[in-house]
Amino acid sequence: MKLKVDEVDRAILKLLQEDARMPCSEMARRLGYVSARTVRNRLSRLIDKQIIALSAGAVPESLGFVIAADIYIDVEAGKVTQVADALCKLPEVHYAALVTGESDISAAVVATDVDSLQTLITEKFHSIPGVRKTRVYLLTRMLKRSYDWPIPEELTQQVGNW
């Protein structure tokens, strides 16, 4: 079932993307046409219905993880789930997904240097039963890193009746 959102919901998300710590009272003041209680209720509903997620993310480069790479993994037949589960447990992996095409799994990783990236691949990735092959693409420049995906305008309803 597709959940409905309206302009108020989109405006709340936009304000949170501007300042994730903005109080509901400040959002209501900035919106000018809803109360803090309405904002609080809307926000609770957006979170409960999993339309938005509130989170914080560390900036890897600021913590010394200056190497980022995308790794595509080919897996033996019937072992994709086990390999994916093992990859998701590695702290260096911050994104993992099953994919179509030449590979079975895509993973994004960070490392402190090229040597630790090599160790990650050879000692951790290749020690997972079922991993057949990896292709590593070193990211040379991050052009966009986004944790602030907006609600697309075409999903917006004129009235937010839930």
C-alpha cells in the first residue's frame, strides 16, 4: 500500500535536512501555518510509517578512513545469502546490495590506506565461503554523498489524510 504524504510532510523533511536537530517548535514557527504539536504528530507518523528515517552518519575521511572503494563480488551458486550476511557484519562495509548483471553483490567499503584495503579484500572478503571473485574500484573523488533524499514531488498529495 502506497502511503500518502502532503506538502506539510515534505516541508518537515526539508527542515530536518537543513538541521536534523531542529525542534518541532522551530519547525512550526518557520512553517507559519501549523502548530508545534502538529509538527510533532506528523513527524511521529512519518517515522512510524517508515516514510522518513532519522539518523546520523560519521564522515569516514574525518576519522582517517581516506580510502573508499566499490567492490563487486561474484558468488558460488546457492551461497549469495550466506556471503551477503557475512559481508554485512564487516565494519568496513557501509553498503551492501544484491545486484543484477555480471556480479551478485555490490559493497561499498572504507579503509585507512591502500594496504588495509588490500588486507580487507584478501583476508576478509576472500575468506568468506562462496566468494569466487572480487572486482575493486577505488573511488578517487566523492562527487556526491547524500543522506538527504527528498520525498519526490510526484508522491505528494494535496491533503495529508492518513
